[in-house]
Amino acid sequence: ATLQVGETFEPTAENCDSRDHRLKLAGGLEASLFEKKTRGGQVDFLLTLRLGDASTRQNEHLAPTVIASFMEHATKKHDKVHLADEIRRLKMELRISSSASQCSLGFSTDRAHFAEALRLAVEMLRQPDFEPQDLEIWRKRRLRAVAELRNEPQALASLELSRHHAPYPKEDFRYIPSLDELEKALGELKIDQVEGFY
């Protein structure tokens, strides 16, 4: 089979605007569709969800950050092995991340697999499987990272600088905890808090 050739595209503001089709979807979602011939017929998808604001988010710092870990591990329909098999079959390069303020799910695949890949991405987003053992794996990984940071003067200085420039109260989701506070919160985080936030 002949590999589809992409196009030469000059990314000026005018050229980008001429290709960018913006839509407002049900529920307030905003979509941007960008048309461009790509090598191999590659299609890129990115969904970013904003997780409320300071008026609706009180004392919710850690639970949102673990959501992505559950999404990429398993769903109600696909266990870890079968989900990984589907991602490979659909030639998906998957990117999932979550923070205190937003959750992003993106992937790249070819045009032939895009519709199926999109359905799988929606399943991952809507039906993550919240298994307690997955939380424990994530917790141990984060605690190791905290322990390593304690021995990194540059990282410690950067953390203190960030805390100084973002002096939010502790109940605000934008609050940046100290390492001691983070370690304590990691130890106390329960699976029902993660599910409840989701």
C-alpha cells in the first residue's frame, strides 16, 4: 500500500484561521476541527475538561490528579490486558493526564481506525474502573517521588518559590502543599474520595 503523503503547510495566523472550524456542542463543549493532509493519514484528537473553579472546588486537591491513572489502566468493559490490546489494535498513541484543575485525553491514530479509537477513548473517559489496588500502585509511585524530591535542592527551591507566588488558602484547589502536607494527603487518600470526585 502507498503511504499517504502530507502537505506543506505554512503555519501563519491567517492559514490556521482558514482551516480552523469551531463548533459549540451540547452541554457547553467547544470543539475545534483543523483540516490538514497528514503523512499516513494521521488523525490527532485532544479533549480537555476544566474541573470547576475556586467557587465550586473546596478541599479537593489530590483526588483529581489520580483520575488519569484509572482511565488508562482499565474500564468497566475492558480489563488491563484487553484495554492494552485494543489500544495496540487501533494503533493509538494515547496521552492522558489530570491535575487539580483539568483532565486531558488525547490520541493519534490513522483515519481508518479513528472512529473506533474515539469510541474507546469515550469509554475510558466515561467508564474508568476504580480498583483499590490501582490506587495503591499510584500512591506508592507518588510517595517514592516525594522521597526523591527531598534530596533535590533545586526541586525544593522551585517548590518553595511556587508556593510563595501562589499563596492560596489550603481549602483552595490551587493551593500548593509542602512535601510534608503532600505526603500526609497521599497516605490518607481513599478510593471513595477519587470515585466521589469523578
